[in-house]
Amino acid sequence: MSNLSSTLAQQVTGCLRRHPAGGRLWLGYSGGLDSTVLLHLLASAGIPFTALHIHHGLSTNADQWLSHCGAVAEALGVPFVAQHVVVERGDGGLEHGARKARYSAFEQYLAPGDQILLAQHREDQVETFLLRLLRGAGVLGLAAMAECRVLGDRGENRTVLRPLLKAGRDELENYAREHGLIWVNDDSNGDVALERNYLRLRVIPGLAARWPIGDRVAQAADNLRETADLLGELAEEDLRRCGERCEAFGHSIDLPTFLAFSAGRRKNLLRNWLARMGAPMPEAAHLHQALRQAQAATDAVPEVALGNLVLRRYRDRLFLTPQLQPLDADEEGEWPWDGASELHLPDGWTLSPGRDWPKGDYTVRLRSGGERAKPRQRHHSQTLKKLLQEFGLVPWLRGRVPLVFREGRLVAVGDLFVTAEGPSEPPQWRFSD
């Protein structure tokens, strides 16, 4: 084995030892130089993995690339999977749309504990750093690509690993030639209308002619990541101080404690809270709006969308919740329930029997307005609107609380209370999407 082959192999195996996967290993295999080299390194080391090829459908050569990747993987005895995706050209442009589609496919295939290896190298890190700098990124953004990061929901322990970040593209080219590897060339790589290509072809060569740009960016990224890690530790401590807790729908923190922090500290906490819950980092304007709404009047119930989550406040708590989709007209009807099995309600909610809940013929429906109820142990009925306030149900769930009837009589309101006609305890009502 040549010195170059040994060096790259040690980089890969060392990275895998630092960040071991709890489940299967996958490789994001495009067929280009970088992923072809990583494919060969993994196969040569006898490391079991599956090659995952994403067919974006953006090039007339996409089908040929798919066939090529399948043939190379088969020749090396590597399991191969391909996934066709649809790239949405939204506000982020083509590059953003392709990346979003690609990572959605990764999340689809990876089970909890799995890890996907990507072949970005030192020059990719330089491009990412400069792109984020030009977009006005903060400390975490300028730390560029991490060697290892969480993919999707943190609770599922899926990770993205980049074992070749310290390697240069020239090293990968030399390795590929040394081993007679064949790779595909993406015809879009020369399109300077794409931001990353413009940096690679027009900007970075001039910088590299005067400064060792790869080494300098790697050092800066390491320093910034160290700072970002410290800010993350501060945010975790602040979340503990704010009494973060898991709610039936999302998470919440103590609002007065949060507002007592400095503006910068509140922003740092919110950024890290969003990241911990798997949300994409919002633009600065949206983050500013969220922080401003957190200080709204005490009787206000603001809602600020932050990616796939919503920041809300109620009483003395600040909430991060999933999005709630408007209920369709056909979702506002009623559902039969046997009282024994799990009943699936709109928007990811389920109703299941509580302790000592008897089987029977029940009807479940949502609020329509004007209902009254008398909780067990009460001497008179009250409007359901007032009872939901009294029992502390957050406003955004009051229109979705299930009302359980038997023989036309109300016997339970969600998991909040039962009436005299109902069992001893309410059923279980939870969000499971």
C-alpha cells in the first residue's frame, strides 16, 4: 500500500472510530471522484456498508450515472440502492432544492442509529466557509461542515459523517489514478451561475495563489467550531435554568427566566433549542421576530413559524411546537370508537383507553362551539371554553381536544377530565406524528 493510500485509509478508519455508528453504514455515492474514492477505501478496508445513489433527474446523463454507479458497486461487492427524487426549485435555488431532496432521501433510508458517510474534502470546506461568510452566517455557520453531525431527529441517533474533510482534492485524484478508478463528471460543475461553482472556478484560485487558503480555512473553522461548542454548552445550561420540559405537543421553557437573559443569550438559547429539535436554522429576520414576540403583552398568544416548528407563548411558558395544519371540513365530523383500541384522529393525534376504561360503543368528535360539561365532583356545569382554560389546555389545542360520548352523553374531554357518566379516569390523548 502506498503512503497516500495508507494516509487516506487511516483518515477514514480513524474517523469511524471517533464516531461509531449504532446501526448500519451507508455511503452517499454520486459516482463523482470524491464518493468513488471513499467507496473504494471502504470496500478495500472490508467495512460493511450500502451505497446509496440519489437520482436527481437534473442532467440528461443522470440515467447513465445511475447505471455506472450500480456497475462499480457490483464489481466491488458493495450492496447498492438508488432513489429517484424530485427537486423543488424554491426560494433557495437549484442547489438548495437538490440538497433538500437528497437529505430527505437519506432520512427515508436511514434507520435509528444508522450513519451515512459523505465524501466532502478540504476544498469543499473552503467553498462552504466562503458561501456562509457571504450570506452573513454566525459562529456556527462559519464553523462550516462538521466532521460528524446529527441527521434529523436527535432522538433517533442518525448521523452524517465526513471522513475525508482533511484530505485535498489532489490527494483524491492521485488515489483514484493509482487504483485505476473510473468516475463520472457532472456537467453542471462548470456552470458559474451556481454560487458554489463561481467560488470554485473564479474566486478560490486567486485566493489560493497568494494564501494557503485550505489550511487557513480549516484552522478558522476549527476555532469557530470550538466557540460554537462553548455557546452550545451555555445554551444547554440556560435551557436547564429555564426548566425545559416535554409537553404533550412540543417542548416549553419558563418565560420569565428566559426574558431575564441578555438579548444575545436569548438568541443563542433559541438557536440551539431549534437545532436540538431538528429544525433548520431560520433567517435572522425570523429569529428577530420570534424574540420580539416572546416579549409581547401577557394576554397575547403569538405564533411565529421557524422552519418546521412554531414558537408560541402562553401564560408564563414559551413553547416550540410542530406545525398544526388547518382541519379540513371532513375532519370535523365524528368517529366511532370501541373504547379498546387506539383511535387515530386528524393531524397525528391518537386516543387510546385509559386505566379501567370499559369497552363500548363511543362516538368521538371535536368541538363545534357552545358545549357545556360538568366534570365529576362538580356541582354544576360550565361552558367547555371556560373549563379548558381552567384545566390549562393551551389555546392552539382547544379546537382539537376530542370529546367522547356514549349513548349521546358526554363522558370525557380529552385526557383532562371525565363526567359523572364516564369511567373513573379519562382516556389517553397524545400526539404521535
